[in-house]
Amino acid sequence: MVTLVVIINILISLILLYIARRVWQFKKRLANIANRLTAAERRTHAVLEKAPENISRRQQNIQLLRQGNQSIQLQIEQVRQIFSLLLVGQQIQRRYFSKLGLGTKYKKKTVVKSTEK
């Protein structure tokens, strides 16, 4: 009977030793995961800490680019208006000279070939 109790106690001790080992391994894994998460949090904090300043600077740069773009757009519109005026002037010139018969520059010239035998 004492032998049976000793064997059962040894089995219980082995089972508890196995469970303790598994808990210790689980604790070690959790500590490793916690360390990785802490390191990741530190890195993201270092990056995101500067984010508001960087966003503000980028917004200022975008505003400056938009202002420069507006002046360029104004210049492009002025150039378009100039070309439009030049086109209208050219059309008026063509109409005026063609009505006066002075538009020989635009008339087709006919060349008569003489065929001598």
C-alpha cells in the first residue's frame, strides 16, 4: 500500500513538474513578445512624435506651391488671351485684304504651260 502511495506521489510530482516547465516556457515567450512590443512602441513613438511638425511643414510647402501655381496659371491665361487676340487679328486681316483684293499672297497662282512641238 505504501508503494502505491509513493508511486502516485511520484506521478503527481512528475505531472506538476511538467506543468511547471510548460508555464515557465510560456512565461518566457510572453516576456519575449512583451519586449518586442515595447521596442516597436518606442520606434513608432519616435517616428510619430515628429509627425505634427512634419505635417505642418509639408502643409506650408504645399501652400507655397499653390501660390506659385496660381501665378503661373495667371501667366498661362494671359498668354492664351494674347494668342487669341493674335488669331482674331489674323482672321480680320485675311478678311479685310481679301475684300480689297490685296490678298494676292493667299491666292493660288495658275501657271500656263505652253506646249510647243
